[in-house]
Amino acid sequence: MLYLALLLGLYHLTLCYDMGSIPRQTECYSCMSLSYQTSWKYLQTTYVFPKVFTDRCKDPANERGMPTVSCSSVCISMLEPDIEAGVFIGYKHIRGCLDRVLRNGFNQTALRTHRFHQNNQCRTLSRGHLFNPAKPSDPPAIGEVQLCSCYGDRCNSSTLPSSVAFSFVFLIYFFLS
């Protein structure tokens, strides 16, 4: 039993951490919720154009033909609250490569501080803390986003990283044994 637990733990580590040896390309879903397309003329200075705008971006793993892109960085999914006239409607989704979602990139200090390059995880952070401004004189972006990072082909299909789900299942199994 202990051997199995150690083996599963080692497997979990290989999923979660970048071993830093050989750079490899990863396939990540590339999409944005349809509502971004209607406001694209305002958003194109912030975001990079995705492969597709679709409401199917909410759950791309359940959709056939959802486009992917080849990434040299980790895959990400971002969740933003969709608010119209002060009313919360739901969430908007953005999926892609860490280095190809924001036109001016993510704040590298924030990424290192929260270890997005090292762990499969989700964190809710302010846009002002996470997004690089186009110019230093630009005001900080307002509001919060949930950013999830993950390693592995098409791992950015949900907001719960697979390693978290795996760990949860493992803990339940361990306590029930």
C-alpha cells in the first residue's frame, strides 16, 4: 500500500512540475467566449486573437473540433465575471498559452510569486497585479480574474487543474483505505 502511495505521489509530481530538461510543445485549447468578439475593437489592445470565439469555450473538452495551438509555455484558462448593467450574468472564458493570451503579457513577478510556471493551479488575482500595461503611464486594469495554469496536452479544458482533481481522488482513496 505504501509503495502504491509513493508511486502515485511520484506520478503526481511529474504532472505538476516542470523538470526543466527538454523543452516540449504542448497542445492547448485556444478560444474565447463569444461575448469578447462583440467588444473586440476595445479588447484587441489587451488580448491576442484566439483561434475561435464561441460559447463552447466554457467546456472545450466536451466539444468536437475545438481548436488547439502548439505552446512552448504552460496552458492557461482564465475566468472573468460577465457583468452587464451591474448584473452578474455568468462567467466568460479565455483559454490558450500563457505566453500568447495577453498582448503585453502577464506580470512575470506575479507569475513567479504565485508559481504558475511550477504548479497546476488556479488563483483569483486582480488584473492590475496580473496584466502588464501597454505603457507604464496607463492606469491599472480593474477587476479580478481567475487564472489557472496546467501542464499537458489539452489540460486547460476546465478551471480545476487535473492535478488538483487527482490529488483529491487520491486523498479520498487514502482515507477510505
